[in-house]
Amino acid sequence: MNRIKEVLEEKGIKQIWLSEKLNKSYNMVNAYVQNRRQPSLFDLNRIADILEVDIKELIVSNIKK
């Protein structure tokens, strides 16, 4: 699971803008945002750089506390 959708909303950024920056189709970015597909670590790092956040902010932990 990832938090790309939440971070985009927090920053007021549209998926189409992110897809252009990543040079990926809107459909691919939408699949990432909807958690239907997970980006590779390389792409996740690129997304973090583009959104100017730490990569950890894009990841949801599965560890129960």
C-alpha cells in the first residue's frame, strides 16, 4: 500500500501533472494512486523526489503496533 493519493491531495497536485513529470501514462499513475498497482522502488523514489517528500511518507506500514 502507498500514500501517493494522500500526498497529492495534501499538496494540491493533480495526477495528470505527476504522470507528465514521471513520463508515465495517466492510467498507470491512477493505478498507483488507487493502490491497484504498486510502483517499483525506482519509480517510488522518483515520485518522492518530484513531490519533494521523504520516500517514507509514501509508504504505508503493514506492521501492527
